[in-house]
Amino acid sequence: MQTRVVVAQPWEVEADVLAVPIAKDGEPSALLAALDSRLDGILADLRAVGEQRGSAWSGTLVRGRGSAAGWILAMGTGSGEAGDPVATVRYGAAVERRLAGRTVRRLALWLPTAFLGADPARSVELVVRGVVEGSTEPAQIYREAPEGMPPVLDELIVAVEAGDRGILAAAAERGRIIGEGSNRARRLSQRAANDVSPEVLADEASAIAKEHGLTLTILGPEEAGRLGMGMFLSVGRGSSNPPRFIALRSGAAGSTDARGRLVAMVGKGVCFDTGGISIKPADRMEEMKMDKTGACTVLAAIDTVSRLAPGTPLLAVAPAVENMPGPHATRPGDVVRALNGKVVEVNNTDAEGRLILGDAMTWAEQQGATHLVDVATLTGAVERALGKQVTGAFTTSRPWWDEVAAAGDRQGERTWLLPLVDDYRPLMDSAYADIVNTGGAEGSLITSAIFLREFVTKPWVHLDIAGTAYHRKPFPWAARGATGVSHPMLVELALAGATGAA
């Protein structure tokens, strides 16, 4: 899909469909009223009859008589604040999804100044990203020609009242590339466990490395064992598909970004999680193919950063396993030694993500990482606490968290910082080891992060995306399934280091 920015009146834009924002409150702008006059007042009539009153994500298609576009899509925006990043992404996605099943090759978005808010370039980027992210459906992964899919666009035209076309065009292109990266993460996350094993995830990383000239590391069980990754290896013992420890690095060895950092993005890659010997209930176990979402996210993020800012020093680490019961599976009560030397008692094999992440973060620091972010579908507790629209976060460094949160805010990612309460650490005391891998039900969301903290010494942020990684139902602005959450945030964070910008 090509993107193009034009400065034009809405009725001048040639396209199959022109989408125009309709606010819920207030009178239409002069330009919208002028467009409506060319449409014989149909927009006013729709508002009067209650068909289109501007409710968020409600869209009405009308013929584009009197304009250069074949059809006009009047898309409600609700009464939110202009330029709100969450609403802006969702607007673009809702437009694309409202056109599902329609034949559209050239889509135009008319974005008046009032819609763009105080930062027009950011709004253009986000709305284009939304259109791209709105184009995906899980049904497209394994079915050749499912009905009712969002249109495949040849061209997306962004029409504005005024502005620097060069700056806005660059923003639109940035949004397109970030959106495509999110879709790559989503597609990989949703592929079935009999399709994506740890070996297949390693193949995906290899393809990314070849495309961008990145340094690729893939460790099998023997290599990981020689290094001392006892926690990582303990998780995959029950599966006939052996684990793979995967890492991609951009930039020369020893190099740091414009802020003097080597950021490590570490993603949980459990390609399927039965819970192991501590087996899960059957209900919704099919969703556990999504337990690799963190790994898919960091692999897609380094791919996206390499497209936008090649050579940016960055490390993506994706420990990949299957957590299965079997004759060689780790048992509750087994004791293993972590890569950093700590001795861990595994009292619950369904708390496996923290085990593979702990060794992965230690390894990342050994490679020179100065700042770490891990992304993981780690706990059911985070969804119970924050629902499916807010990602839970923990940190050991408030300045580092501020940078991560700012990147998320810019990309419309909702996060909430939770406390690391040291009083809960004794809940994980062991009679046999330095620590057990779970502390029971009390404060389980917090104790999961406290466990991870045992394996980092550098500034660190933990993002628990177990609630936000996927939707169980569709929305006007999103398909059911994987959401791509955290990918835009990680890309934004890395790009800030590429430029040194605040």
C-alpha cells in the first residue's frame, strides 16, 4: 500500500471512498458544511433522523455526488479530545473495518485541523497506523478467501486543510511501517501451536536477520546447558519440540544508541502452555498458543526498527519453549540453577514464563544490555486487576520507566505502573533454594515481578500483557485475537534512542 498526503478541500479528493470525521457534539465545521451542501445535505439529514449523530466508530456510507470521491464514509468520532492518541488509532482502524466486504482500492481520509489537534504529524502517523492495523483478520491466516474481509488498499490518501506535506508524508509512512510491524507480530502470535514450534520461531528470526543484516543467535538445549541456563531448560523438558534460545542484534558489537544505551527487549516465547505437570483446566486452553506473544512482539519490533532506522543498536531476545507434561517434564519441587547462579525451586510448573525470562535477561546483560524491557503474557492476575485495555507495568528505575511510558503514551498504549512491594518477597522463600517460582495467591501479580527482579541488575521495566495481548471478541476498531500491544511502544522507545530525541 502506498501512502500520499495532499492539501485539499474534502470535495476535491479523488478516491473510491473518502472518510470524513463526524463529531458527536457541536455544529459541523464550515468545510464539512460546504461538503454537505455538495452532497445535497445528506449528512445533515442523517444526523436529523438519528442515523449518524457522531457516535464513536459508527460509520455511514453515502454516494459522493458533487465530490471527486465515489463514496463518502461519515465516521463518528464521539466526543473525545482532538488528537487523543488512542482515539486517533482507533478512528483509522474503524474506517478500514467499516469497509469490510466492499471493493475499495483508493481510500482517502479527510483530517481537518480540529481533528489533528496540537501535533498534526503524530495524528497523521497514528491514523495511518490504525488503518493498517484495521486491515487484519485471523481468518486470513489459514483460509484462502474468507468473506467480508477489510479491503486490500493500493493507496491511502491523507487529505489535510494545511501543513507541511513533507513532514506529514514522512509521518504517514512511519505509521504505515509501524502498523505493518504490529500486524506481523499479531499474525505470528495467532498461528497455531502445530504450526509454530520453537524451531519455527527461530526460522522467523533467521528471516529477519537475513533481511536486515542482523546478528543472529540461536541456542539449542546443548548450548544453553553449557552456558548454565537451568531455568530456561527446565520449562521445555516435557515437549518433543526442543527449546530454542533466540536473539537478534542490530548495530555493531559494543555499540550503543544516541543516548548511550543498548536496549534489550525480552519477550516470553512459550509456543504452547499446558501448564506442564501443574496442568491447566481445559477451558480456553486453546488460547495458550498466544503465550508466545511477547517473543513475537520483540522480533517484530526489531524488524520494524531496522526498517525505519537501520543499524540502531538494539537487542531482541526471545526464549522459545513448549511447556508440556511428559516423562522428562520438570516436576513441582524440582530444583534448578539459573544462569546468574541463583538456585530456584519450581513449586508450580505453570509459572514457567518467569523462568525463561530470568535466564534471558541475565544473558542480555552479559551481552552488554544497559536497559531492559520484558514483554510477557505472564499472569491471569493482571487481567483481573486491570482488564483487557491496560497493561500492567513494574520497574526498578523511575527514569527508565518514564521513557518507556512516554513512548507508550505517544503511540496510544495504556499502561499502569504497579509497586514492587518488598514485604512480599518472603512469600517466595524456600527451604531448599534461594527462591521458589511462585508465592501463592497473595499479591501474585506483584510477586511475579519480584521474582523477575532477582535476575536483573540494570534499569528494567516489566510489561505484563496477559490481559491486553488479545481480544476474545471483535470491536468496531479491531478484530478478535491478537492486538499487537507493546509493539508500537517498543519501536517508539528504540527510535528515540536512534535519534537522541526527547
